[in-house]
Amino acid sequence: MGSIAPMTADQIALIKATVPVLVEHGNTITTVFYRNMLEAHPELNTVFNTSNQVNGHQPRALAGALYAYASHIDDLSALSAAVELICNKHASLYIKPEDYNIVGKYLLEAMGEVLGAALTPEIHDAWGAAYWQLADIMIGREKQLYEQSEGWTDWRDFKIVDKVKESDEITSFYLAPVDGKPLPAFQPGQYISVQTYVPALKYSQARQYSLSDKPRSEYYRISVKKETFVNSADPAAVTQPGHISNVLHDTLNKGDTLQVSHPYGDFFLSATETDTAHPVVLISAGVGLTPLTSILNTLTSNCPSNRKLHFVHGARKSGARAFSEHIASLMKEYPNLNATFFTSHPSAEDKEGVDYHHAGRVNLQKIDKKDLFLDDAKAQYFICGPEKFMTDMESHLKGQGVSTDRIKMELFGTGGVPH
């Protein structure tokens, strides 16, 4: 493993001085990094999301992370949330300490290839020290996560015991361990990684999918949207199919096996929050409802009957919305549960007040403030969906006086790093 000596004041100053360089060349550096590393170590193709390599999401995200790290090199506490998110994802992919040696080597080499003579020996050494400072933090945190996994420290074989279509786009997969051993509980809102072979790529890939039901000892449930194309913010980027979601939907069936990780994730309803009586609002768009359904199912199973809950969801069309009937049945059993459905493009057959409550995208201004519990200083808000959707919802809630500590968002995928 690389040197983990404390960074000197001069090295910290050099890192901060390279922030403008990262603004200009960061994406080129990270693109070269991934290309060279994966050419030399094709076995790592199973770890990195190939779709996000092709459409440019992964290099852009890493460039953003490097920029954020350099900007906060003298105050890493500003990055603690981002580091926690990344470490949980790494743990779900079973990243090992030795993998950091490979990444560090090719990252520094990519800097040299792109920057040439501008990467002086002093700047090279400063970035080497900075890399290992962060790597050491992450290796330590991932070691803690592995130690908390009750001995489940590698991929485990699971069988698909049921496959249930939930909407036009979303299908649930019920996954039971082949060894038959009871499953550990998870925090509602967390995810598992699922790994399987992708014929189109000729190697395995892994993806994270939120658990969509309350914790059970005999199976885990994930509810997966079939991604025909993974869109990119860059119009010139190549669109890619969602490789794993397409294999799950089109190829794998009941009785087939795949590999599953221990549950991880820093977005969840804690045991303390489950046991309290304050109101909870669950706000989602599209397939973002999956972790919130896990939270909802947990709350309606465990919390006091007088606890107030509100499930807010937006879908492009009613046929794309999963769990509508399930939520309607919960509302009959649980009178303090309310639901508000937004549909962007209602069909001629959709009935307002039955299939949806409001046309258009989710707009919290259309919901009465008392139904969002904005007058309750202990109400909590869980948000999951596309990044802009989440930041818009957060902005509205903050504008209504909701404090940051009462808002939780699922910063998934390659996001989650502050800029």
C-alpha cells in the first residue's frame, strides 16, 4: 500500500493551487484514467458501470470528486457525507484495500499523461500524498462496514423465487439465499448490489437496487425499472441500455441465480426514527419510490396507529406507477396514512381523484401545508428521485422552514459529491 504520511503544509498548498487545473482538465484526466486502467486490468470491468463509462457519467463524477477533494483538502469534514456514501457503495461491491493501489497508480499516471511537464515532481508527490490520505480514510471506513456485516464479506448466491410485474416499467424480484440461512436485517431505505453476467458485454456487471419491502429473514425484494436507455447530460454522449435491468427483465426468471451483496447505504429510516411518533413524509418520483416503499411498509408494520404519514409520488403516466393498489390497501388499514399522486401526462382513461390527484410533475405547493406537517417541528422528510427533483423538493421544504437535519435524500448512482 502507498505511503500514508501526513501531508505537509506545502503539499496542501500545492493541492489547493491545482483546483483551476482540475476545472480545466479534470474530465480529460479521469477519462484517460479509466481508459488506461481498464485496458490494463480488464477484470475491473465487473466493478465499474460500463454504461456510465460510455456515456461519460463516471469520468465526470470522478472529476467532480477530485475537484471537491482538492477544494476541501484542508477541511475534509465538508466531505464526510460524500465519503460515507462512496464507502457504502464500495462495500456493496466488495472493494478491497489492494484495489486502491491500482486506482492510485493509474490516476497519477493519467495526470502525467494529460498535464505533461506541468505536473512537476512536487505536484505529483503532493497528489500522491493526498490520494493516500483519502484512500486511508476510505479503507478504514470500509473495514468497519465489513466488520458489521456478520461475516457476509463476499458475493453470495441468491435464487429468484418470484418475479412480479408492478407497472408498465417496474418489476419486483424476490431473492432468497441459496444456502437457506436467515438474512440479516437492514435499515429501510438501504440497497443491495446485484451482480450477474451480461451477454452483450461478455462479462459480469453489478448494480445497486434499493430494497423495496420491510426487512424479512427469508428473502429480499428489489423492484427494478427496465432502463431502455441511460440518458446523459451531454447530448453528444452515446446512450446505453441499462445492462442489468434489461437482463433482469428479459433474461432471468424464477429459479435463476445471481449474486447479491450485504445491504448497505447511508439513506435510511433508523431504528430510533421507527420508534418515535413524529410525522413522516415520503416524496418520490419514478422508480425513486422503491426505498420509500420499504420505509412505508416498515412504518405501517411497526409504528403507533396514530402516527401521521404522507406518501407523495410523481409518475409520467399512471401505468408507470408501481404499488398503487398496495398503497391504497394500506390506506384502508391505516387511516393516518395519506397519499398524493401526481401524473405528468394523464391518459384519457385516467380519472382525477382515482388514478391521480394532480396533473403535472410533483409540486408541493399543490398540497395543503397541514398535510405536509409543515407546522410540526419534528416532522421528517425522505426524498428519492432524479437529482434535480430532489434538490427542488429540498429547496421548497427549506423555504417553508424545514431544517436541513429533517430532510434526507437518496444521492444515488455517481452523484452525491459536493461541488
